[in-house]
Amino acid sequence: MRPRLLAPAAALPACAVLLTGPPSDVGGPGLWWAPWSGGVAVHEVAASAAGRALAHWPVLRTAASGTPSAHVARLRPAPGYGGGRARPVGGLVARTTGKVFFSYRGRDFMCSGSTVRSANRDLVVTAAHCLRPDRRGWADDWTFVPGYTGGRAPFGVFTARRMLVPDSWSRRRDGDSDVGMAVLAPRAGRHVADVVGAQDIAFGGPPRRRTLVFGYPVAPGPDGERPAYCAGLPVPDPRGETRGRGVRCRMARGSSGGPWLARFDPATGAGTLVAVTSFRYSDDPTTLYAPPFGRTVRTLYARARR
């Protein structure tokens, strides 16, 4: 069996499934794991692409009409929530977590992502396969909608002006490098972090401490129109096929790229981004996995944050 990435798939361990939504294994067999190469692949998005991206998503043209709103839905536990009392959470995380829309080779997909603190105040972290689905090219019509809920974009729709993934993902689809970053174009002259805020980011994790996993799952339960979360202790991949960590959670397609927040404060909705959802094993729907935020991701962030 192959692992499945949670989005249009790129290659992973022998049994992994990427968690994008709607479904599709773009990559197929042959995902393999390679050592850190240190390089960053960068895609500059043409300024004219912003209009095409919005035109590609009619639902977003409607959702983005009007002025940003302070109202945003609270995030509810997903099916298979992992621990503690299951209660809705809100605050900062309900604004910084967003839904990603993109197209690739004539098909439409959805992922999740989160804003993080950066010098340019325009940075979103997601899964690499939500930016560069496979070695053939980059995503088109890429947009990020912070706080997206039920067809509404309470803080507007942001398009990408630059995409970055590790060279080890771009060239070899190294599953331990399935982390990507998008630098957004300001909207109406405002940076995304000035509109919704941003989460802290840390490297070396995910740590073995209670961590909340957020995303926009198409199934089970939610329909991709509302954010949800799980919670648990990240543990090493028991199969030893990746250096990633897993959390018990049944969120599936659409949750790729969703933020994993440690040191989460339910009173404020603030936490520290320590990983993003990448894949689950096709014969185990109960656990989501994330690559480590090691040297590769630190180098990527240093390049993207400027």
C-alpha cells in the first residue's frame, strides 16, 4: 500500500496519501526520502495572475465582495478529536488559519494553511504539494482565504506573488521536505498579517507535547466549508518510513498544509507553528503525519520571510 498525501499527491513512502481535496494522486508511485540538500526552489508569480486566480474561483469573487469583517466562526473539533475536552476555539487561530484554493493541470484542489510572523508580513505556510504538486510544475490560480467559513471570506482573498519549496521536494519529492511557503500580494494595500495577525513559528519540532492540528477537511464530517481541529501528542512514525510525527486525527482530504500549533492558548487562539499536515497512510485513516521543521524548513523560512 502507498501512503497518501492529503492533497493532490506527490510521492511519499510506500503507503502514503496526500491530503488535498478534492482527491487525486497526481504523483503516483515512486515517492522516496532523501537527505537535506539545502536549496530552495522559487516561483515568481506574474502580477497579472492575481486577476486570473480570482476569475477562476467565482465563489471567491462573491465571498470577497464587501469589506473585511471581524466576525469569524469558531473552530470545532473534528471527528476523531484526540484528547481533552472537545470545545470550540476561536481568537487568533480562527483568523490566521485559512483555506487554500488552486488548480493544476486542469483540475481544482483545496488545501489549508496559516499565516506566520515574518518581516514582510505576507507569509503563509502550507504543504509543499499544495504549491508544487509534482515535478512537472507549480500550482495555478493559487489563493489563500483566511477565516474562510461557509462560502464567506471575512478578511478578503489573497493571491500569491511568490511560492517557495525545498529543492529536495521540487526535484525528488522528498516526503520529509513536504513544507512550502507562499508570499502573498497585499490586498487593497494591506499585508495579510496586518489584517488577520500571524502565529509564531519554531523549528526542531513537532515536539512531544500537546499539539492542536487545524484544517479544512472535506471528509469525514466537515465538508471543507468550515475549519476543524484535532489535538494530541505527536509521536514518531511507527513504520519508520519517514522522520515525521503523527497525531491521532481523522481529518482527511483538504487538511493538507493545515497548521500544527504547540503552546496553544485557548483564551487567545495564539500558538506556535511547529509543523503542517502532509499525509496519512492509506491503511490507517486515524493518524495524520507532518514532516519535521528542521534545517530544510528553517532555510526555507529565512528565504521566504524577507
